[in-house]
Amino acid sequence: MRTDELQVTPMSKIVLMMNISLDGYIEGPDHDISWHRVDEEMHQHFNGVVRQYDALLTGRRTYELMAGYWSTADADPNITPVGAEFARIWRGIPKVVYSRTLQWADWNATVVRDVVPEAVRALKERSLGDLGLGGARLAGEFLRLGLVDEYRIYVHPVIVGHGTRLFPQADLSASLHLLDSRSFGNGVEFLHYAPNSGRRAA
């Protein structure tokens, strides 16, 4: 085979996927996310994105919140077809749960104690698709360690005022360029960014 016939498979990316308020919060006081404006249009969009991930990387609280509902959500006779589809996607996709206290996790999940950069990079190398990153504290740790390759940010037209910010007050710096954007009918703006060459969150 000639060199120019070789197909190089690109390394998977860690993609931070997060809903935020206009003033930069991912949750309000007491972990409130009731201000999220996820409707059928957005949910169908989420289904299309998440089903392409090779795995989901999440913290304990986010995992338990998702498992508490989506593990059996499609058994609810009142659930929408889009919601039932997401439940099936969520159950089937591999999940890595970062927690120092959780002893065991169900629904195709593996518990990992600490975010070790070398282990994360090894996971990327053996993954066939991108890895979706979620969870407030976990996202901050990945950002601090420079492990985020792309950002899928959904800006909701609300001002929360207090809570947990997406970007922690730390020595983080990155120059980004816009890959894609979309306006949803409910007023949410989707922004898809990647770091410029040579500039990464650190």
C-alpha cells in the first residue's frame, strides 16, 4: 500500500457539553437547574449529539441524577418519543464516573477515583469516537488540567445571579475559534468552540 493510501484515524476529542445561563452559571443555588429551557427541538438535538459519543465522562452527582431518571424513563407512559429515545441512548452508552466515594455504578458505568491526565489520554487513544464531558466539578478539573478539546455550550436566555460557574476562578487561559452555532426556537444559543492551534486551557 502506498503511503498516500494510508488512512489515519484522528484521535478522539474530549468535548465539554454544558448548559449555561447568560451570566455564566451552570446551576443556581442548591444545584437548581429549573431555569433550563430544554424543549423537544433541543432534546432531539441532544439525542443526535450524545449518540455519537464513544463514552460519557461524568461526576458522581450528575451520574446519580441521570441514573435516577433516565435508567427507566422510557417505561413512563407519558414520556415523549424523544425522551424515550434519549433514555435508550443513555443506558447503552459507556460511562466513566469520577468519584472517590462511589463504590459501584450500574448502567454500563465504570467508577474511576481520580482524574489522571495520562489515563485520560490513554482512554482517548483507544476510543473510536469523541468523549462527552459533563458535571460541574469534573468540568473544572478537566479544564484546570488542560484536557478539554472542544466546547459545546448552550446559552439559555436567563440570568441566575448565583450558583456554580462553568469556568472557575483559576489560572485558565485559552484562545478559541467558533466551529458552529445555532439558534433554537426557545431562545437558546448553541456555540461550538475549539482552541486555536497552540493555545489550550492550562
